[in-house]
Amino acid sequence: IIMKHTFLIKDWLSSFLSLLFPRCCVVCGRPLAKGEECICTECNINLPRTNYHLRKDNPVERLFWGQIPLERATSYFFYRRGGDTRRILHSLKYGGQKEIGEIMGRHLAVELLSSGFFEGIDMLVPVPLHKKKEKLRGYNQSEWIARGVSVITLIPVFTSGMVREKNTETQTHKSAFERWENVDGIFRVTIPEYFSGKHILIIDDVLTTGATTVACASAFDKVEDIRISILTLAVAE
């Protein structure tokens, strides 16, 4: 009886607080309904999904051809400058809302799971941030996306086998060539033997030229029998 009353009080308190401080959709700004997290059902349905996980040799995979030994790759939705999806990425990356990464990670994992995209993958490897940048931001957004994927797939997240050695400038306003120069040789694998014979899934927030992701994957060049797949929350259209 006591537990029942405790749950009722918590439910009432949650409803009361949501009236005073309504949780809002990061895309449209409207108050979220009960059960919705960070994004309302309508905006979720309208996300410009790529569905690339259903296409072999899709445009994301082709981006990495000839650069890294790739098993498979996909991105969840399209990122358009000035579009609604920009708000999701901006809130996650610069708005301090790390939970968005975990929530969107769960959303994308649920949709990709039945396609077999995660089959045979041994570990999730979020693209690391430099220590200074992570301390300033308070978290690594890619790690939070990976956490959400892990909740659904039960594949472990591994964050201690690779480091980002150079604190690079933001890629946002750089040309394609400048992006490649900016990330050249910035990652280092610290425990190469741990990855030997493994199939890893590199996870990042947004894919543009692919420079950062290629630099990350290239750090595994000397690891024996490694297989690499790539997953990002968004891809620039």
C-alpha cells in the first residue's frame, strides 16, 4: 500500500511540475505528451530518415570506399542547414542536453535492429573528444548516442582504448580540404591488442565529408583482423 501511494505521489508531482515547467520538443518547441522524450511523436515521424541501412553500397558507405576497410555504414537522418533536424544536433552538441544523444540513440537502434545492421558487432566505439574539449562541454555527445544504442542492442560501449591527441578547431566553417588537414593523425589507439579480431562500430553525431570518421578508423590500421562499421546520427545532405 505504501509503495502504491509513493508511486501515486511521484506521478502527481511529475504532472504538477510538467504544468509549471513543461518539457518541450527540441524540434518544434511544443510541450511533450506523457511518454514522449525530447522529440514529439509528430516531429519524430517527420524526421528525414535516410533508410540507408536497407541499401547495400549506400551513399554513406560509398563515402568511405578506398579509404578504410569497411563492413557497413549508415546514418539515421539527413541534416539540412536551417532545417528542423539542426535543432536536435545543436541542442545535443552545444546546448548541454546530453540526454538527447541517449534518447536518439535508442530511437535509431530500434529502427535498425530488425535489418541485421548490428549483427556480429562486438563493441561500440564513440569518436573521442580531446580531454580539454570534453571537460569544457561536460560530455562527449557521441558517447551518449552510443549509450542509447547499447541499451537496445546490449552491445557494450568501449571508450578507453583510443584517445584524441590533438584539440582540433571546429570543422563547421572549413572547406573539405581544410577538414581533412584539420584531423590528420589526431587519433591514437592505446590498447591495440584489445581490438584484435573484433568487429567495431564507430559512432559519431554528424557526417559531413567523413574526414573525422576516416581519421578515427585509420587509427586502427595496425590492429590485426579488425573489422570496422560506421554509424552516425545524421549525415549532411
